[in-house]
Amino acid sequence: MEEEKGKKYPILNILAVIAILTAAFLSQEPYFKENGKKFYSQINGQITDYWKKAEKWLKTNIYPKVISEAEKRGGEITKEINNQKNNIAQIIWEKLKNYFAEKFYEFFKIKVE
């Protein structure tokens, strides 16, 4: 689907690249340095306000739901994590055991089970 968007709007992609390159070029020019600082300070304030609003919304709407679900499923998650740790430990042990059994067989020509 993303690939189709690129094919569907090639002119928009080209314009976006041109805008980025123009901004990069102009940011290096001494004439635009002061204007860039002013623009950055204005945008920075707006972004900070937006971020504070987004953070407040997340804390009031999303965070309580996530915490309640985490508390409900915490025991299940802990049990599954322990189960996976045990499985990994068992697999590692089997691999080590087989490796050393092979080396023992190669050295002593005695098969170990």
C-alpha cells in the first residue's frame, strides 16, 4: 500500500524533497540565520504547547487503561516470562550437553548420552 502511494503521487514526493533541500540550503546562508532563529523559537513554543496538551491527554485517557490492563494481566505475563526463561535455559543446556558429548566422543571415542 505504501508503495502505491509513492507511485500515485510522485510530484508530491519530488516537491517534498525540493522543500527539504531548499530549507537545508537556506539554513546555511548568513542572511537567513536570524530569521531561522526567530522561526525556530516560535515553532519551538508551539511544539512545546502541543506536546504538553498531548501528554495531558495521554495521562488522562490512555495511561489509566494501560495500567489497569497491566495490573490484570501482570500475573499471566510474569508466568509466561518465567516459562520462556525456563524453556531457553533448557534449550541452552541441551545444546551445551550435545556439544560437550560430541567433543568427548571425538577425543575419547566413547559415546555419551
